[in-house]
Amino acid sequence: MKRIALAALGAALLAPTAMAQPGPGPGPGPGRHMEGRGPRAEAPPLRIREISSFHVGGRIAELSGLPEREIVFSAGAPPMRINPNGHFQVEQMYAQVVRLQNPRARFPIILAHGGGLTGVTYETTPDGRPGWQMFFLRAGHDVVVTDAMERGRSGWARFPEILAGEPIFRTMGEGWGLFRIGPQEGWNLDATQRRAFPDTRFPVAAWNQFMMQGVPRWTTTDRQIQAAYDALVQRICPCVMLVHSQGGNFGFTAALNAPDKVRAVIAVEPSGAPPATADAARVRNIPHLIVWGDHLDATPFWQNVRRNIDRWQGQIRDAGGTADVLDMPAEGVRGNSHMIMMDTNSDDVARRIDAWMEGRGLMRERPQPRRREVGRAG
């Protein structure tokens, strides 16, 4: 299996100029004054050309035959009779776009979250550090943060009339083992009694804060979510897709559906892959990178996931494509959880991803300093 060696990443990981665009003066970062946290090093402000958002995809659904009922919308307001029948806009997806004045990246990067989560995954870490949205902006990328259909600002629809089945709500303790913060039996409602892996890089003191990000999810809506991501690709790409967990399949399939639009797929611990019958030759010109954290051997679930992803990577290579792996433990970095973008070394992982993009030709050449000409005296 091909892996990215630490040495091969080179000086690109260490150059501070890769991480910021020059600005007129210093500015605070997100979470700078959070309680219990010391001051953070100043960083130059970003030069932003545009911040915008939109909804994309979806359809109009019609409901009929449902009973009317009387509702009081606000305390003290008179009751109103509501008819739930009619036409509804459903299954759309929300995207927030931040474009730089002078991006170094050739294409915008779409950040897609995992199951039961939203685009908040990439905005600010649970312990208050800047997230990957800010990292990749400072690295020179236009960044698109998404809330998949049914999540966050995308909203959801009536069920089971429009969305089949019912939503799943994640308990506070489920992710402790599933996201490999520690062994499942190490979860306890009492934070002082919780037991994490000794080398974990997840900020365990912020676990409850992380749980506030959880939202309901369905297991029956992959088709609609994929349709919305495909619509987003058609609207704003060519682009790079960086996907996480459940979002992995959406990134892989988006590339299969639009190989002329997707320029690279970076899948951070994807939980699924296209079937063995998928035509990997369609993506042989799209470089793929898979990023893995630590303790995958802690649960059979992740061992099975890894085998499935390795199979898809092998299909891409057999078709003549590029399928790289960034395995953090193999690089000598232990303790990363499933939520790598929230771990205490999240910037280090992001630097490696950014270096991979540069190595794959997805960044513009750095401007060379102008030589000062020396004139002759006299």
C-alpha cells in the first residue's frame, strides 16, 4: 500500500508563509478569549473577497389528506388553524462560501461532514481552536462548508410522509467508543470517571461541548443527500472535495458522477466506499487521498471499514489512478481519533493534507521575490 512518508512532505509543511495571506495588521482568532484558555499568537487577517451562502438541489413535494389543527405560535398570541397540506420545498442543501482575494489553490475546497453532524465540524474545535475552515483559508483555499440535506441549516421535512423512517438521535456516550476517544466501557456521564486512550489527541475535557453539535440523522436518505452534493458540484466546481466519515461515500460518488468537475477527493476516515461493481476507471484522473487516525483495531467496525476502503483504493490503482494513504500511526503520530479535525494536532494533519494537494499540482506556484537590481555607481 502506498503511503505518504514524512520526509517526502518536505519544507512545505514547515513554511509559515504557506499558512497566511499578508494583511495590514494583526487580528484575534476564533475562541481567543474563551474561559480557561491563554492568549493565542496573533495571525494576520485574511483578505476576503466574498462571503456568501445558498441552498442547492432539492425538490417540491406535495402532501394531502393530513388533518388540520389549531396552534398557538407565541405565548399570548391568538390561536391559528393550520392546514399541513400543500406544497413544500424539501431535500435542499446549504453551502457557505468564503472566497479569498488572491487564492493560491487552483480550485475551491468543499468540506463535507459526517453522520449526525453539520458543517460546524470544520468551523471551530470544541475546545475553541480555529478549525479546518480557517486553516485552509489561511493556506490559500477558497472554502465551501456544507450542511448536508436534513442537517443544520439545510433543514429536514416531515417523516415518514417525505423522509422515510424516523431520525436517529446519538446518545452522549455512543461516540466515545465509535469515534475512538477511548474504549466504549470507558464512557461515564461523570466526566471525572471517563477513561480515554492514554495517547488520545481528542480534547476530552471538551467532549460535552462536542456533543452539543450533534443533530438528528436518518439512515434512509443517502440518495437525496447524494443528489444535493451532485447539484452543488455542478454549481460551483471544478473543485476539491474533502469529506469525513459518512460524507466519504458522497465524495467518492460525486467524483464518479462528475469526473470532469471533481479535481481531487480527500477522504478523512470515510465510513463507506462505492460497491465493487463501480467503474473506478471513471476516476483514474482524479487523485484520491485517504486519511486514517489511530486505534482502528479497537473495534471490528473500523477494521471492516478499513478493508472496504482499501478495496476501493485498490480498484482505483488497478484502473491506473492515484490512491494515496496518509496513515498517521504509520507516520509515527499516535492517538488521533475519528474526529481528526478536532484533535489537538489537527493543524499538523491539515498541513500534511495541504502538502499532498501541492504535490498533486492543485496549488499555484508561489510568487518569487523580485530581485533588486544594482545600478552602476557614477
